[in-house]
Amino acid sequence: MRFTRFIPLAASIALMLAAGFALPGIWAFLLFLLGASLAVIGLYDLCQPLHSVRRNYPVIGRIRWLFEDIRPAIRQYLIESDHERTPFSRSQRSLVYARAKNEISDRAFGTLVDVYANGYEFIAHSTQPVPVADPADFRVRIGGDDCSQPYLASIFNISAMSFGALSANAIRALNKGARMGGFAHDTGEGSISPYHREFGGDLIWEIGSGYFGCRTPDGGFDPVRFAEQAVDPQIRMIEIKISQGAKPGKGGILPAEKITAEIAATRGIPMGEDCISPARHRAFSTPIELVHFIAELRRLSGGKPVGFKLCVGQPWEFMGIVKAMLQTGILPDYIVVDGGEGGTGAAPLEFTDHLGMPMRESLLFVHNTLVGAGLRHKIKLGAAGKIVSAFDIATAMALGADWTNAGRGFMFAIGCIQSLSCHSNRCPVGVATQDPTRQRALVVPDKATRVFNYHRNTLKALSEMIAAAGLDHPGRLGPHHLVRRVSLTEIRLFSQLHIFLDEGELLAGASNRDFYGSAWQLARAESFELAP
């Protein structure tokens, strides 16, 4: 029995020999080719030194790699349940697809969710619902006292996704949909491509540590190039990317095989090598330098709203930035909180799974710190991290956000099937690839309409939800409107589950909350390092 593993190889050789005696018949020729091909493959497997399985199981050992290749698709389409999140559930994806296609997303018979499971969440409705509000009014004014060109933003916008990570057609569809719906499209750190400009949708220009689009030859920040682009009326806000949820502290990664001449020209980088953004900025190295950089970008842009995005890590570092605001009087117009569950085209497993604070905890921490420092009413907060539904938006806003961003939700709207191949340049639907033959599958006019539909129908669902709660605007949502099951026999309001600081509580060391009070004492405006 010890040689049974060689039966496929022996059978291939036997087929080749048997077919050889029947030549030159056409069927014999085809069988001879099949047997000879399998025999050559088997002999190669037997001799090659790299793969033990193929060396011990020539020919048939290759089936292992076949099943490994098709396993994710088989699991997604045949095995996983409707609510198994890997990273988004079939139920979540189906909801986006239906709303993007303007199809009915209602469900018959009742919920499939176990409402008695720990972690189940819901909104407490009112016995006096109000009329459903017009979702077109769900907007927030972004721009503080030093901002001369404030932006009236939708509460639901497209998260940062760069040209390069996404295809030209994907960028076109997203921006055209944003133009149709009157909401914002974040460029991602890859700068502003011609495809961002083609349809004129509102842009949030993200400035990462690579300073793409406003970069000196050695990779530093170029104020002249920044000012030339920032004054464009299509650019409504400037966003400094400090860190990204899916890979905080890592910087951006664009594989060399995805870098085209267009991407190189847009970013100002060479072709033929991976584009790796530095893990930290060169334009600032302390909290005080950061807020001065914010003031400089606001001046250079002609008074447009300037803010920063971060995934919260060490709490005293963010508190140091807040202390720098207090010390200098320079405030960002907004802050975007990106959760550790955020998406990315490529990142090491350890970074995606084990670095960065989740969005809800991050949002609460940033909101509380600003309240405790007496600054919350002067700075708007955005939130991003696995937001796809109206309930996701409501949850973020109840915990302190003024608006929300979604990346992968809008990717689903333009056809993403969650194949988990974003890093390979082989996206099957043309969303995350630079292969021109693959991205032609994404038809821009159709997908732009789906982006518009998804945004409109999601906000319509949100307006109906909050009307049931007795509210006419999602900005009135608070933690007392959300409820979570914490055991089989107990539920709690979010206002009971979480700490909420009082206005100005952190000033003069007045806070008696152990975590916030001790972290505030450790923070320094002069350095990101711990106070001595």
C-alpha cells in the first residue's frame, strides 16, 4: 500500500503508452497528449525539491492547491451563513446591492437575528413618532472660526480610497455618483487623479505621509504645489492622514504591479517599484507642530476646512494634540476617527487583526476628550469603520459623530463581490485593479447611478428609523437612544454602558475618571512622548 500514492503517475504513463500504440488515430492522439502531459507533470513533481506534498503525491498532490484557490469562493457562496461577517456578511452585502440597484430591500416573515444573543443592539422607538424628514436635509456645516470657506457636508460620504488601489473606472463611478447625490468623495492619500476631476464631484483631498500631489523630489511637503491644487473649487476640504485603521503606523502600500504611468504621474513617484508611504510625517514631529501645519494648510488653501484622520492608538498622544490646541489656540475644523476594523487594499495580517482601536471606542474617546477639554462644540467629528447600513450610521452618530464615511459599502455599490483579491491586481469585477481588460467590466454610468441610489436609499432608511424614534434629524441621536443586550436577561442603554465626560472636566486636572484623568496627565503638547 505504500506505493498507492504513485498510482496517478503510473496511470498517466500507462495512458500515454496505450494511446501510443493506437496512433495516428485522432482520439489516440488526444489521449496520448493528455497522458504525456500528466506524466511530465508527475515526474517533475517527483523530482522538485520545494513542495513535500507534490513530491510524495505526484499529479494528485496538485489538487490541494486547487482547493486552496477555490476555498474562499466556495465558503462565501455555499457555506457561510447570512450573518457570518468575513469581513461583511451576506446579509450586509445583499442590503447594499439591493439599495444600489433601487430594488426592494424589505424582508418577509421576521428577523433572522437572535435578539436574545449577547451583543444584540437596537434603537428604542418612541410612542410618538414624527413625520419622516427629508434626507436631503441631513447635512452638517464643517468649518470653524478660522475657516472662510465652510462646507455643508452630507452625513454619509465616501471614505478615502486612492486611485491606484481602485481602478480609473471605479474612481469615475464613485465621483459621478457623489456629484449626482451631492455628497463628498475622499481622494485617499494617492492624490487627485484626472478621474477624480472628470465629473466634478465634491472632493476631500487627503494628504498622507507621502505628500502625493504636493511632494518635493525627495518626498517632503511642497507648499507651492499644495497651494496650486488646493485652491481648485472642486476640493472642498483638506484632510491630513495621520494613521489608517487597517494598518496604523504602517503607511500606505501600493504594489509595483499596480503602478501605471498615470498613477506615477498623479503621485509623483517612479515606476517599477512598490510605492510605500512613510510610517510618519516629515512636516511635523510634535503636537504643536501638527496644529501649526493645520493652520498653514488652511492658509495655503484659501481658508478651506482642514482636519486630520487617525486611528487612535496611545491615548496620551491624541490628548497631547488636544493640549496643543489649547496652548496655541489653533483648532482643526474636523477630525475623522478611523476604526481598527477599517478596510485596506494590502496590509500585513498582524496589522489588520491586532493593531488599532476599534471605531466605537476610538470615537467615544475622541468625543470625550474634546468635551473634557471644552472644545467639542468647535470641532466636527467624522467616523469610519464598517459602516454600510442606516443603523451603522445611527450608531456612530449616537456615540458622538457628526457624520460618517463608508469605503467598502460604496465598493459593493459599484460591484465589489468581496473576493478578497484587492492586493493581487486581479479583481474579478474591475474595482481594485489597474488591468485595463479587467476594469472595462465596470461600466461607469450604470455604477455611478448605483452609488447615487445606495446613498439616497440608505439615508431614506435612516430618516424612517429616526422618525420612529421621535427625531427629525440624526444629529439629535444620543447614547440613550441605543440599547444593547449584555446578557440573556439584561439590556442596557449605551448611556449606561459608556463613560461620558462633562464639559471642561479635563481642564485644570479636575477629572476623577481613572483612565481619562491619568492619560491627560501623561499627555504633552510639546511631544508625543510621555510626560516625565
